Amino acid sequence: MISGIHSALSGLMAIQKKSESNANNVANINTDGYKKTRVTIHEQEPQGVTTEVRQLNNPGPMVYEQTENGETLVEKSNVELTEELPSMMLSRRQFQANIKTVQITDEMLGSLLDIKS
């Protein structure tokens, strides 16, 4: 049962990292030249998950902006809000599922202790 709690907690930490990445991407959506990050979750032996954060270096849209030197071509952020919002909604559901796992494991452990005593 402790391994179930450990697995769920590692999942919660991974989802937290994924949510932080999404929030950082959304916060920098209007930052010129910003490159978004993506978090991938991998299975860890013997149980649980681990995360890998990587920066996506694909170019953002190029637009002309007026500066003191005239019009200059500026690269915008490569963050797409249409990718970030669904990812955040999915993370919310994953977080809820892992919390439920911790709650059920806690109830099972409590029942086991009641039976033993």
C-alpha cells in the first residue's frame, strides 16, 4: 500500500511540474523570442514516474515592429494558447486521479489497521 502512495505522490509531483511549465508558457506568451517548454512524463522503476523538461526551439512568428531605427523584423513567442489550455485541463484531471489514489490507499490502510487491532 505504501508503494501505491509513493506512485501517486510521484505522479502529483510530475503533474505539478507540468502545470508550472504550462503556466510559465502562458505568462510569457507576449514575450518576444520566448521559447516554450514541454514536460514529458516517463515511467520510473520500480514504481512511479519521472519528468523531463525540454525547450522547444521551433521559431515563433516573425512580425515587423516599429523601433527607433525604423521597422525591424522581430520573432515573437512560439507559445500557442490553443495547446496550453487543453494541456492544463488534462493536468487538472490527472491531479484529481492521483489525489483519489492517495485517498483510497489511505482508507485501505486505515481499514487494515482497524482489522489488526
